[in-house]
Amino acid sequence: MDRLGDIRLFVEAARLGGISAAGRKLGLTPAAASARLAKLEASLSTRLFERTTRQLRLTDEGRLYLRHCMRALQALDDADAELQAGRTVVRGKIRISTTSDFGRAMLIGWLDEFNARYPEVTFALTLADSVSNLLHDEIDLAIRFGAPREDTSLIARKLATNRRVLVASPGYVARHGEPDSPADLARFHCIVLTIASGPLNEWRFVRGEATEDYVVPLETSRETNDGAVTRTWAIDGHGIALKSLWDIDADLRAGRLRIVLPEWRYAFDTPLHALFHRNRYRPPRVRALLDFLIERFEAVERDWSALPGLRI
């Protein structure tokens, strides 16, 4: 058991980038943590870390050992979870990752509802527009727009469609009017979301058999890498933004935003998916949350026909 504890300490030190931080997480003093890692290295006759005053860096041997240790610890954790699964008790912590805007606009409220049903569950919620490393970040469930194309270590389960629409604040529309077509967007200020691969400024729309493209000029637009900022800028009247209905459902109902060009449908809608690690056991609490979220997604989609200005 001492060796297993030393291995957990090693994995945490590699993940957190520091021995003291790993020790604190596991209830050890910095001195005790350092001594236990030194003992582990001595037993292996191998240096796992290169230590400097500013950083802790894995050696090549340390990186190799880390991969095997993480697999071994995950196998043990999964075995413990499977033994407990027979009780089908919904309790414990669920680690979730999702985009910043959807997390704030929808998911936080849904988690409160789930907690009312299952009070023994707690959450660790990470809001980030980048895709999390589910294994490295210890994420149980990630909710993302689209599914990873090449990552065979993940399972993607479709949760809902994802309708994107052009929106602006009522005040902006009152001052500047509305575009008559996608090409007419050139007369208006636009707000662009930028992701790791670049700005999402190439917009394509369809209406019946017709297709129109509009490339937002970056030199005259506002740009951000945060979806929540695009929403805030649109509400504050800085221009027209392309947003998912999941991010702005409450804003449309409250009248903070309104849909423009409702007869034109955005062509590149990417459904919402739940992402899981393929080899990680999903305990009852995660399965229960997934079932609950599917119910909520379906209920909201049924209600979208009542949104002002939206044509389904």
C-alpha cells in the first residue's frame, strides 16, 4: 500500500507540476512528499524528475513510467467503481467540462436541478472553449459542439441538435436596421469567435435551394476567443453575432437579443455530443446525469418553436 501511495503521489506531481502541490492534495507536507518520491526513485534505481528551483520536469524514464502508472491507477479505480456499482447508489463527485457560454447559460441551472434529485452528488465543473484532455484532466463527462474526428480513445454520444442563428440586441437593430440578406451583412458590425484553428468568420447560409456565403472582414469586426464575450458584446449592442440557441435561449426569451435573417439557416450546425473516455468505467452517478441531461435537451428543443423570430 505504501508503494501504491507513492505511485499516486508521483502521478499527481507530474500532473500538477510540483511536489508540494501534489503533497497538499494527498495530505502530505512538502518534506514528506519529497522524501516519498525520493524513496520511489531509489526503489526503481531511476530518476523520474529533473528538479530545478523553478520547475519540475519529467525525465524520459519518468514519462514512460507515468503512462504505465496512469493506466494501472485507472484500472484500480475502475475496479473499485464496478464493485460499488451493484449498489446503484447515485453519489460522489462528477467532473464535467463544457464550453463557457453553454455552461453559464444552461448547464449550471440543470446541475442544480439534478442535485435536488440526487443530493449526495457533487460537481467539479470546468468551463473552457478548448477541448479538454479527458484522461489527463480526470474528466468524467465533456459536453462539446461537434465530435472529435480522429481521437479513438473517446466515445461521442449525440445529445441534441445545435441550431445557430444570427442575433443582435434590440437597441442595435433600432439604430442600424436589419440586413435583408447574408450579403447585406456588409453594412453591419459583426462579432467573430476565434478558436485554435483560426477565426470563424466564414458564414454560409441556406434558404430553400439558395446558398449564400459571407466572409466577415476581420479588420472591421470585434474578435474574441471566448464565446461568453461574443454574447455579451451582442447584448451590449456592438453588432451581429452568430450564436448557438443553447447559449442564448434565455436572452431571446427575455428580449435581450433578437434573431435577424430568420429565413436563412446557418449551414454548418454541429450537434452537441457527450464525450467519454473509451476505457473508463462510468459509475451510476455519471449514467444518471447523462439520462437527466438528455431529458432536459429534448424538453428545450420541443419548446423552441415558441421562440420569437425563430423559424424551425
